[in-house]
Amino acid sequence: MERIKAVNHHLRLALDQVAEVVLILQGEEEGEVVIAWGNEAARRETGLGEGELCGAALRGVVAAGDWGQVARALREAGEREVAGCELSWVRAAGVRWRGQVKVTRSAEGEVMGAILTAALQAEEAAGRPVGSVGSVGPVRPAGPTPSPEGWQEDVIETIRETARQVAHEFNNALTSIVLPVQLAIRAIPQNGDLFESLEVAHVSAQRASDLAKDFLDCFRPRSAVRSRTAPGALLGRSVRLATCAQNVTATLELGEDLPEIEADEGQLERVIFNLIRNAVQAMPNGGRLRVAALRRELGEGDGIALGAGPYLQISLRDWGPGIPEEHLPHLFHGRFTTKLDGNGCGLPICYQIVKEHGGEMLVRSRVHVGTEFLIFLPALAPAEGEPLAGSGVREEMPVAVELGAVDGEAVPASLLVVDDEQGVRTALSQIARVMGFAVTAVANSDEALQSYKDLLHAGRPYRAVLLDLNLRSGLNGMEVFQAMRRMDPEAVVVATSGQYREGDVARFQALGFAGFLAKPYTMEYFGSVMRAALAS
């Protein structure tokens, strides 16, 4: 087994060195084809990190106009083993690649999946830089010098991948903290200094989790398309990021009936972030900052250059040195700044973004008193049948979760935990036992598959598996899941990861997982997801 593991490791390293894109594909129900693994060239050309590429739909990374060719090649390869096609990737739809699809079969002749390899066509390859596939940063080209935009995109993608890895490791560590702290809180009397300290630790860990998510969101590609947006979450992210590690006391006050708005979240976050950081920089010795949002009806006599009607009002108020009156008329004009290292672009850009959203931005300030920026954005009518955003309606999580005697079982339900972090395995084992599970925790893919196989052959298969998708050695989480499903098509597997994005729950459920847990998570959320998985 160790020899096979070593061969697998070296094979991956070898494939990461080739210039061609290599994708291992797995067929799913309803004709969907997903990517089980891709080499370094595949990750670079598609713009997806390893955690995002594994499990992604092949249709989603191939340019729409070329999907017909690829689908045809997949069908023909099933009949004659190998088929060719031409394609482009969504990320660079104009660059042509020559692809080849080859099916893979088991010793018994059963089709297991397919391998798609793609090489740049000769005319495209001639303009590509010479250098190793895995190199980071600019390399000296054989032909024309690459454009600054292309070089910038490579740097940004490197930063994104680093952000994903940092967030994953950070959230792994937080999972090892959050769950034991919750256990301890429940085990001691709800009074005294120890209980209060643990409560503070739990809140701080949750705040750190929010910061990790916000950090990751900063480096994700964003669409410029505006969408219906709930302002509370957006403001929360912006306040946390802008005041992190700063010497200010920040508060966020949200009205009870906040309206939704039509907004480009990335642009609006940029406005809020910039205004907060300006306030923080104006108070180098520390100070107070309040961000507030409420619903406001504007009328003709309000003196604001907007039509009458409902608006979202956002207020950013600091108690800093204030702005001299003679400077106020010039704040939103380009190139005006009072900072020694400033360029005068920040506030004009913020003002322009707000105006493009159909809103207005005002400022009022007094020296030695402080400054307040006011933003008004048009409010949307509530969606039919939905409560107003921020109205206090929320789903309550159960305080205690008992899962061991599911469906009237006389013995605890068996749970296999697969995670290469010792702290996570220990914390999960403790939590799951409290909830009534009989837990087996393993650290790698070999142990996971052997343990699952042993109980399956003994006629006592695991009731559920909690599987980390980002295993560092051996098979990755997606490959372990597929191997378990080949052994047992009824395997109940819940995915978990410290790298996640919006839509992951639906995406993994479509792949056959019984649920998805984003790290770190609370006992209540763990119980909720596991209950739903077992019920399915």
C-alpha cells in the first residue's frame, strides 16, 4: 500500500510538470461530467484552485461554444476508446486547444471515467512564454513580451491560491477551538468567571472565522453584475475587515426593517471599506467608530438631490479630529487630499460608485467633534412572500442534538471521521460521542477506505462519513468519495472543508454528497447537517 501511495504521489508530481492540461473525469447521473482531478496546467488555465477544480462540472470550465464538440468526443470515446476535439476554456475563450478524450476501464472492462488531455494549438503556443508550468511570477518569453495585464492576472491568481490555502488552514485550526469550547460551556455552571471567559473565547473564535471568510472573499473573482443584496451582511464584512487589528472601537447598528438594494457587492464593499479606513487613519491614537443603517423615506423637503421614496441610509460616524469647513466642498473632487502620501482618488471614486447606483453621498463634519458620511441608496420592494431583510426573522438552531438512536436503533449510529488534522479529529470525536455516535477517526485516505471496506464486508456499514475534501496526502477527498461510492452506492458522505464559497451546499449535493459543512462550525450546525444527512 505504501508503494502504491508513493507511486501515486510521484505520478501527480510528474503530471504537474507537463505543459498539457490533464483532467480526470467522472460521469454522474443525468449526463453531468465532473472533474475528479486536474494537474497544475489545468488549474492555471481554468483559473480554479485544486479545491475548486475537483468536483467542478466540466461544462462550467469549457467555453460555451465548444461544449458540443467536447460532449461529442466524450460520447465517441465511450464507443471507440479515444476521440478528439477542439476547445477553449471559459477563462480565455479565444485561445484554441486541441483535446483528446480517452476512457478508463476497470480490470473487468467496466467504464470508470475518462481522461481529457489538451495541448495548445501550434499558432497559440508560439506566443506563450517559455518556462516551467509551475513557475510563479513573470518569465522571459521566447517571442513578444507578455502584456502587463496578463502578468497581473498571474500574480492575482497566485494571491488567490495563497488566500485559499491560508483560509483552509486557519479554519481547520478554528474548528479545533470552537467545538471543545462549546463542549466546555455546556459542561460547567452558567455563572462565574470561567463561564464568561469561555463565552468570550467562543465569540472571538466566531469573529476570527468571519474574518477568514471575508479575507477569502476579497480574492475571489467578482462579477460586475448588480443583484438583489441584503445590506446587513455586506456591512458586517466591511466593518470586520476594515477595523481588523486597528486601535478603534467599532459598532454596527442595523435597523429592524432594512430594505434590500440593487447593488454590485464588490463595488459597494469598496466604498464602505474606504470610508472606514479613512476614519481609522484619522484617529491614529484610537477612537470610536459607528456604522449604522436604517430605512428612510425621503420627501421633497429633505434637501437631498434624490426623488421622493424609500431609501437605505448608511451612516459612518467617527469621533476624530474633524474636517476643516473650507475643505468640505472639495472632498469629492479628484486629486484633492490632505494626506502626505494620499493621491486624492479614494473619495471621488466612492462618490462615483454611489451615484452610479442611483444614490447620493453627503458629508458633515466639525473640527474637534468628528465626521459623518451619509449614503442613500434606492430601496427595493420586499420580494413577494418574504419578510423584510434585517427584520429579526431567523431560523433557530436546536440547543441539544441527539443523533445516536436514529430510526429507533438500539445501538449508536456509526460515524467515520476522515481528517488529516489531529485537533479536528479529536474535537469531532468528542462532539459526535456526546451526540450519540460511535466514532472512528482516521487521518488519511488509505485508513478511510480500509475502515469503510471492513465494516461493509462485516455487514455493518457506517451510517455516515464526515470527509475532509482537502486531504494533504494520498487520495484527495473527492477521490475517496468516489471510491466509497464504488464500494457502496448507498454510502452517506458529508463533505467538509475550510475552503468554501456561495453555492457549495447545492454543488456538493448535486455530486451525491449528503451535505456540506463549512469549517469552522458549531455543534448546532453539525447536528443539523448530520440529522438531514441521516434522514436522506
